[in-house]
Amino acid sequence: MPRWPPLHPEVAAALEALDAIGMPYAELWRLLHPVAQRAGCRPPSYWLVRRRAIELRRRKLERARIAAELYGDMVTGRLPYRFR
């Protein structure tokens, strides 16, 4: 069972695009209302938007950490950590 209900694909895409600029959760939630209306669905709750944004930001930080580690390995001439 999913932890929260699925978002409409247009709303999910808008959430990812708006979160890329690090917008506050409440502003992100407010801007998703017109997108949900155009998609013909109910707007997501504040808590759902907040949870999704937190998860997106956590994934972004994890990817940045891995990229920094790989870059450090490349610069020092070592094999990437996955091949050691």
C-alpha cells in the first residue's frame, strides 16, 4: 500500500519543476492549485505536497553527494568507489 495517494502526472511534473528552484512548501502548494484545476483533479493537500517536496529534496541531495564523491575520485585518479 502506498504511503500517500498518487498525484496526477501533470501535478507531479509541476511539483518537480517548481521544487527545482527550492521554493517554500506553502508557496509550492499554492502554485499547484491552478495546475490541478487545469488537470481536472482535486488539488493535493499541503501535507502531501510537503512530503513529496521533502522526498524530492532528499533524493537531490543524495545524487549530489554521489556526484561529488565520483568527481573527487576522478580528480584524484582513483577508480570510482563502486569498482574498488
